[in-house]
Amino acid sequence: MCLAGASPAQAGAHSREQLTVLMAAGPTALDALTPHGKRAFIDSLRWGQQGLSGFSTAPLVRELNAAQIADVLRLLESEAYIDMLTRKLDGAPLRFAAPTADIGAASKAFKKFHDDDAASRHDSADGGTASGAAGLVRYYHAAFDAHMRPNALIARKSADLLLLFDVAHQVVMTGGDPRALQGMRAIFAEFGRRRIDTRRSLDDAMLHALMAARRFGKARAFGDAHPRRGRAAIPLEVDALDANFRGRSVYRFDAAANTLERTAVAPAQGIQVVMVVDAGCRFSANALRAIGTDAAFYERMRSADLLVITSPRTPIPTQFMAEWNGQYPQLALRAPFSAEEWRDVDATAVPAFFIFENGQLRRRIDGWPGQEQKAVLLRALEGLEPWQGSGLKKGG
């Protein structure tokens, strides 16, 4: 979770160093967590010049009660988030014994690979945010496939299953991998067989993964079977395309009706620009705003058959789509139906611009370092800029 605008109400840890001093001086609110939950939570803390800038909410929501969560957040000078987290409490806490050494080590190595990979992809795009990661999916299968076999799951401790569930969830939400989703569902079924209460974050994680994978019918059935007060209604999918449809399609989101309508994208003739953006990426927002507020630049992009979509391998950000489309209806944002249909629009960072000519990918431009990127795009469209940086050859 990224933090913004928290106002400290009392003295606490304002840096990693201060937290270390407080923990060395005696018991703290963090001791209410299990030993492995405490380690996981501390490892998730991200600090900036203004104090705590981000952390994983999962250990707090899973293991603590409302008073304990409030104590931890006061310690970290983040009281503004007490209400948000305590509203997530439902069902019995998940306080398992420590995971076995092999799964603990594999999970820790996965987290390091994920963080390093995301940082590398972010650094490679000037003014971009890391998106779907094919490398992460490959790493996951190489490191975890043996652990995800049905007989292996049955033999595992519940704490191991929780780590495996979290790893698979990260892969689904980042890379949209169907086998990782299958693994999540198998673990969730094993939790049910063991009569483990899944209301502490596991239900929501499973539901979000189903929606990220575009399994809206299954998500709706899951939501009905595992209701939670205050959960947003799952959009209704309206699909008028034939089951034998071949080509590209997108979802249009109707916020008033809460529907995702699947429509076909006509094959482009001549030049087409496909722009990939995502919610939570300020560079994407800056690029969209630059196009939406510059009439001349917008007309030039529109003449290039501009299509703006979210990442094919990440969840559909319906709220972001509704807010953006309401403000800039001339620059409507759509969501891809599936990663398979859009496999040649595989953005490793957003925003990204894919320039096609008669259906063939000719150029890819990553990032939005600033307004100067307008000129880069215009030169590319006019064919005045050398073909470089994308690994593609001119005309290939």
C-alpha cells in the first residue's frame, strides 16, 4: 500500500533507524504479530524523506484485531489508515505457525526477484511505471511448479500454503498467468478442506485474481458464495461477440450500469497508435492529460487511429476508466479482453505507444518523461526518426 497525506498524531517511528531504536529498547506494538508475520511486515516497510511511504497490509489484517492494528499504525505515525484497515476485519485471525524453511526461502527469493525485476523495467523506461512481467512468470514456474502439485499441497503446513497463495496472487496480478490462478484456486480449496476461515484477506485476494483474469462469471459466483459487507459490486460482462470470434476486442465500461461490454476492434488500415496506460501510474496520467488538453496534438494522434487501452495483463481499473472517460470522453479508455488477443502489445512499462502499419508492429516508444515526448511521437509518425531502441528493424 502506498501512503499519501498521513498526518502523525503522536511521536513514533519516522524512519527505519528510529524504528530499529524503538524495537531495541523494549516491546513495541509490532510484537502482537507472530514472529514470521512481524518479519514479513517489517520487510515490507518503505521509507521516504517524509516518513513511511508504503507497506504491506496483509500481516496486519490477517493476524491482528482492531486495537492492535491501531497501535501499530500509531507507532508508524500512520493513524490516518486505522479506519481503512480495521474495516477489512472479518472472521477469525490467521495466526499460523512458522512456514518451513524451504518455502520461506523460496518466497523470500521470489520477492527479491520481483522487486529487482520491477526496478529494472522501471529504469529502462524514461518516465514509466513497470507493468506486466513475463520474466516473473517464468521465474515463478521454474521455482514453484513442483510445490503446487496437488499431492504436495495436501502435505504442506498451512503457513506454507499461505506463502504459496501470496506468491501465486502476485503473479496473477502482475503477469495475468492462468496457471498461477489455477494454483491459487487449488490452495483456496485446500484451505476450505481444512476448515480455515478465509475471510481475513484471502476471499478478497481470490476474488481480485479472478477479476484480473477476466473470469467475471466465476468471480460473481465466488462473491455470492463468500459475501462481505461493503464490497463493490462486480461488473456484469456483456459479450455480444460470437464464440468463434477471431481478432482483437476490448471492454467498454459503463459506470452507471456497472457493465463491461465487449466490442470488436476493427482491423486497422494504414497507421494506428495503440497507447497502453494503467491506473496508479502518474506518467500514464500525465501522458493522457497532455493528449486530452492539447487540441492540435490530439487531432494528430486521432488521425493516426489512436486507441487507448489498459495493460492486457493487469486487472481492469474500472474506477480509473470511469473517472477518465467522464473527464475526457473524446479520449475514451478501454480494457483489452485478453492478453492472448493483444500479445503483440506487451508493455513492460506504462505508458507505452505501439505504432502499427497495416496491422504490423513498426515501432514502440516507452515512457513519458515530459512534454518533449510529443515531438518524439510526431517524428515517429512522420517517419523522420531513426528506428532504434525497440529491437525492431525498419520495415520488419
